[in-house]
Amino acid sequence: MAKKDIRKIKTSELKTWLEEQGEKAFRASQIEDWLWKKGITHWDEMANLSKELRRKLDEEFEIRKLTIATSQKSEDGTVKAAFRLYDSNIVEGVLIPSGERMTACISSQVGCSLTCKFCATGYMDRKRNLDPAEIYDQARAIARIAETEFEHPLTNIVMMGMGEPLLNYANVMEGINRIISPEGMGWSPKRITLSTAGIAKMIKKLADDEVRFNLALSLHAADDEKRNQIMPINETNTLSALKEALRYFYQKTKNQITFEYIAFHGINESQEDAAKLAKFTLSIGAPIKINIIEYNPIAEADFVNAHADRLDAFKAYLESKRLIVNIRRSRGKDIDAACGQLANKQKPAEA
Ligand code: SAH
């Protein structure tokens, strides 16, 4: 019989199993402490358990690990890691050092079911959802890279890697809750951001669950016709549905909302587009911020990044409406680690 993944069973089940073995139930919290907080991957490292119990655990359960298949460092310091999962699937995570910030960008699915035209992951199939431990382990692994490569602790975590987090809702929430939990990484939710292509129903669910982490919405066009063209998910999650969901989200959580907007040359960077973007974002009735992200060219599509003068005029219009706008330069482009470039294209590992 296949061994069970110990991090997939509930604490109550682990307690029952321990009691069946003639062990005390409090061992469950010791075991979970080793697994989550200390991140060990071998039973023999569980120093406060008897040899006999470690043997029984090994017979019954497995500890699934995330291993680093390859890792590449960009000229700008960005590190991309390809993580191998227990079933040999690969997902990518990125560490982005920038001044005092050390940001981990982590994945939520193997591939993606959305087909955003400008995103390399969108051209892969969605193979499966990541489980909570796989989400958590990426954050831990990247935190370790930050400490070993830069001697600096991780400061931020963004769910902006492969996949659509809100289409893997339960596992993403459980993974984030572990990152926040004192029994996990003990992080503040304020340093975590979830980015979504916009699944209205699930944005409302985030509100009902009263999340305390930050929300970012990949908008990229504030016009349904244009957004349908580049993000087919908009056909069923229209701007008006998103507006309603975001208003609800703000009313319930009082969290600021960030909008991500790639300015594509000749598509969504005119003054009229800026006016629509201002109108849409101001209609949410929440404190908001707009991040204009540089387009990172991908092989599958032929979009072009907006020209500097157009971008300046676009930004100026938004600022004239008192909106907070940041232009985000992309990082890690030379190693395909930038936003939208994650598609498991590692250079062959060096021998
Ligand atoms: N599915 C989620 C999270 C992953 S994408 C989402 O859509 O938000 C993270 C961010 O990178 C999103 O804002 C996405 O639109 C953006 N992105 C995708 N492809 C890109 C590209 N080629 N260049 C720049 N940003 C891109």
C-alpha cells in the first residue's frame, strides 16, 4: 500500500494513529513542528521521538519534499529556481532582491488553465493544483536562498508565479495560512500578496473569509472588448462583475487593492485607455494603487512594450486623477524569470 503523505492528514487523524500505536497524542504537535516549522525531510531528524516511533512513522507515512531541480541567477541578482515535486512535475519560483526588499514569487498550479495571450504559462496546460505543503515549501525554499545567497531574510511573498491562485482556492488558503501561522513561518499577512486574473466569485469568497493579505488584480485593460481579446477569462468575469466583487472585497476587508497593468504598444496605452482605467479603478471606492508592469516578451506572442513617451503620458493622465501609479521595471528577464515568462524553460543544468 502506498504510504500516506503525512502533511496531508489532519492533526486529529495523526493523534488517533499515534494512540493506536500506544503513543501519546501530544507527539502529533512535535511531529508537526518538525515538518512545518523546522522543515525537516527525514524521520531520523525528529530527535525527540523514539527510534521505534520513527520506524513506525516511516512504515506508514512519507514526507514529500520539494527539491531544486535547477537554479539560475540573473545579471540583476534575481534567482529562478525550478522545483521538482514528488511526482516529477516542475514549478518555478523566483527570488527578487531589490534594495531592502527580498521578494519571493511562488506558484500555485502546475501550468495554468487560463489562456492570457501575453503570458507564457498561459500557453501550457494546467496539469494539476499544488497542495498546501507544496505552496508552503516554495516560500521556505526561497527564504533559504535569500539567506544563503544574500544573507538577508525574505521580506515579501507574492503569489504571482505559475497558475491562477483563485482556481486552487482551498489549497492556496491553507498554504498561506501555514506561512502566517506561528506553527509555520510566523509571517505577517501584510507582507503577502495574492495576484489574480480576476475570478469574481472567488474574490467575494476572499472577502467572506476576511483575509488579511493583499490583493492584486491583473487588469491590463479597462474595456471589456479589449480585455476579452487578451484575457479570455474576462468573457465570464466581466469588468462589471469584477467591479462588484472588488467593492465587496473592500467593504469587508478594508484592504487596499493593487491593479496590475501591462501597457502594450498600440493596444491599451492611449489617453482614452487611461481614462477608462481611471474611471474603473476610482469606481471601486477603495484606496487603490496601479502598478504598470513592463511587458516581458514571450516567444508565443508578438506584443510590444509601450513606448516611453506614451507610457509617460499614460501615467501623467492617471496622476492627474490623483491615482497612485508605479512603473515596475521587470527583473530577471535574461533567465526567463520575469512576470509571465515562467514556462519551465531551464537552461540545461551545468555539469
Ligand atoms: N494568475 C495570476 C498570477 C500569475 S501572473 C494573475 O494573473 O494575476 C503575475 C502577473 O504577471 C500578472 O499581473 C500577469 O498578468 C503578469 N504577466 C503575465 N505575463 C506577462 C508578461 N509577458 N510580461 C509582464 N507581465 C506579465
